Amino acid sequence: MKRLILLPLLPVFMLVTLYAQTVNFGVKAGPQFTSFTHSTDSKAALLYHFGVFANRTVMDRLQAQAELVFSASGANDTETDYFKQRHLYLNLPLMAKYRVYDRLSVHTGLQLGLLMKAQLKIGEGNLEGKYDRKDWFNAFELAYLLGAEYLISPQLSAGLRFNWGITKLAKDYDKPRQNAIQFFAAYRLNPAEF
């Protein structure tokens, strides 16, 4: 009786298995430099990002890739590091990757970011402490992506990516945007096709 009930689910299971074989999953992580534009009293901060990705070959040299990435971003005080603005985003980059030569590919796309945490850290003086500033910043951020990746082996790669903020960062100010330069290492569960 149980076999009879599970029989209609067999085509669904086969379809999921077939689709999973054409999609390559992996993990990625690395350091990043983040900064705010149009800010005279802040400088770039060295932070980190990590997450998972899935890519699928569309044509011979073209792939589509989606990621889910936790990203620590922010900026430091220009002169003394007296204050540090820190953000935590859950980012969803969607991009197209094109293999330009042998193991080298370039990619471009858009990234939607959800602000999970915004905190001002003051390191000295009467105001020393951590302050929640999530209400000061927009809940969503949109960024343009451009980068390159090199396959070191069929499963391991390293890359560089530039993220340029498109939408405004703060609720009450029009100009500041958030930019990032990311360095990453990625590991694929299945060997890459090229």
C-alpha cells in the first residue's frame, strides 16, 4: 500500500534529482573593504562576507549564478577610529558569468541587500559604547556587481568583485551610497564544467 502511495511521487523525485545534477552548489567567503560615498569623515573598513551559491550553465560559456551572502559592512572614522559604523546585510546577488579564457570568467549583475543590523561603535570618551542605528538606514539596498573569478582546480576558485551602491544608504540623506571591494575563495560541491 505504501509503495502505491509513493508511486505518483516518483516522477517528481526524478525531476528534482535531474535538476539538481545540472545545478552546482558551493560555499564562498572572504574579506572585503567597504566604504560610504560622499562622506568626508569616514574611511574604508576591512570586514568580511560569507555564504552559499548555486550556478547553472545556460550555454557553452555562459552561466547564471545566485548567492545568499551574509555581509559585514561599514566605515571607520577618518583620523582616529573613534567611531565605527557597522552593518550586517543578508545579500542576494544575481548574476551572469561568462568564461572569457580557459579558467577565467567575468561576472556582472545586481544585488539586493536586506539590512539586518546597524550599529555605531564609539571607542572612547563619555559616549563610549554601542548604539543601535537601524532606524537611520534604509531597510533595502540595491547594488551593481562586476567581478572576475579564476578556477584554481575544478572545485576551488578565487575571485574579486566590486559592488557599487545604487540606492541611497541613509533615510534622511540623498547622496551616501555603500561600495565594497570583495576578495573571495569559493568551493564547489561538484567539479566545474569548465
